Amino acid sequence: MNCELDNLNTAQVEELLKVEENELALWADEVRSRYCGDEVHLRGVIEFSNYCIRDCLYCGLRRSNKKLTRYRMTTEEIVERALMGFQAGVKTIVLQSGDDLEYREEDISRIIHLIKAKVDVAITLSVGERDYREYSAWKKAGADRYLLKHETANPVLYSGLHPGQTLSHRLKILGWLKEIGYQVGAGNLVGLPGQTLRDLADDILFMKELDVEMAGIGPYIPHPDTPLGRERGGSLNMTLKVLAVARIVLRDVHLPATTAVGSIHPEGREKALLKAGANVVMPNITPKQYRPLYQIYPGKICLDEDFENCLGCLAKRIESCGRKIAKDKGHSLKGNIQCLSLDNLCGR
């Protein structure tokens, strides 16, 4: 039986993005319930370095930002925070940094080994563009997932925002990650300068074609110490619509209610859970002295709270949405696919 949503083109996804927000919310929540259930998965993030060799025009970690105090966490600090997250009930640890080549292949492999030897968690890496050998070594060391956002599927826009980088190379790396056997996450920013509705539709279809397990979608938030610091940021309304359409089209992916969406609206994460089909939240396990320095964007929430308090707050927010925290590692839901069409969503 042919599934209508398996064969959407860019123009059709673009039309979905024009659907009224409340109607999209109903669709997305129905799809989320059908394919992902009511559980919300926790991904504990450790932002272990804010050094970066890249010079992306929108990112506060860019190497040309001389106003930023830089830091690197030690192996011992990273492992300690991972253990603390596990003891608090977090079953996935995300090791995230800028593109910091001071952490060599063997350094990251050792961190993975040490964490896996002590606690039974899934490990997601998000350390940027490396070579095939390094990705392969980290998978063998025990890494389960890799998050590498594509940011935009428009190659001209991508090159303009990422000096010295190309979209084709990033897509090549995402292909490597799939080949090596990672559960792969991509994702895009909503509201980038020069971005069109068609670009956003292409972002969603790109992630469908890549068959990602995770889709990290959040608003562009201008950073004052970047070349794009005076640009307008992405709106909550459009971010929620892109999230909702991503849930409808991608169906069984893990879709975070990002910290960024919570940073532009005090109830942003609740709205993403209730109105856009999100099923993941990402508490910050980074030590408090480093959190304000991981400045991809300004105005980030939860910088001063102890991790335990942050986790308690998130639990209450999740419960207020009629949802519950998952107890497992939240591995890929791929294979839980049913035939779905536009007409049978919410009785249409």
C-alpha cells in the first residue's frame, strides 16, 4: 500500500508549513503518540570544550570571537559528570564541544571507554567534522550515536554561513556515520538570514532521505559577538511549525524540545512537547562554572541551577504536559512504521 507521506515533494512540504499552527499541533501530537508513545527521553549534555577551529558567522564559539573565555574539561571532569547524570536517572550522555582538535582520537576513545566501563548508558557524540578513521574508532570504543546538524540544506546559504566549509562535505560525513553504524542525528536552524520556506521544506526532506534517528531543530538566536549579531532571530511560531511538520513527515525520529526554544519563550519546551510532537529534552550536566562560557547563542536558560534542581524542574514540566520520563536509553525507534496519509491524520 502506498503511503502518501512517503512521497512528498518540496512544494507539498512547503504547503504543510503554511497550515494553521493549531491544526499542525493536532496532527503532530497524533503522529507522536502513534509512533513514539507518551514517554519523554532525557539526554544529559556535557559541553566539555568551547574551543572551535571553525568560524561560522552565527555561532558564538567561532574562533574569531576574542571576547569569549575558553575552557576545556579534563577527562576526569567529563567522566565524573557522566556518572552524576546516570545516578540521577539519565540514560543517555551527550558529549558535545566545538570542533576542538586538541581532543585527539585516542582522548575521546578513552573518555568513552571510561564512562561505559562504569555505567550502562548510551553515548552520543557531537564534536563536529572529523575523518572517517576517528568516527570508526569512537564507534568501536562504544559510542552509540552521533549528532551533526546540517544547519541548512541550501548549499549556497550553507557556504555563506560556514567559511571554508561546504554542504557536500558535511553530507559526505553524515553518510560515513550511517555506514559506520551510528544512530545519526542531523538538524537545522529556523530563521537564518536569507532562509526561505522552501529551504525549511528541503531541510525536512533531506532528513527524511538520510533516514535520521534524531532531528535537532531549533530557532536561530543572534549572538552579538558574531557578524550576524544584528540580524533578526527565528520565531517561536515558525520553529514550532517546522518541528510539527518534521514530526508528521519523519514520524518515528527522536525530536528534542531544545534548550534554545526554551530560551526564546519561558514555556517553549512545553509548547514543543504539546504542539510540535517533541519527545526528548536535554538537561545540562556541564559544571556550572563552564555553562555560561558555552555561548553558541546568548540568553541560554538554566545556567545557574544545580543539575539536580534542573532535572526536578524538567520532570515537573514534562508531567504538566501529561507525559512521563522514559526509563530506558531511548535508542532508535526505526521500524515502528505504519502507513500514514494526510487524510487519516486526526480524522481529516
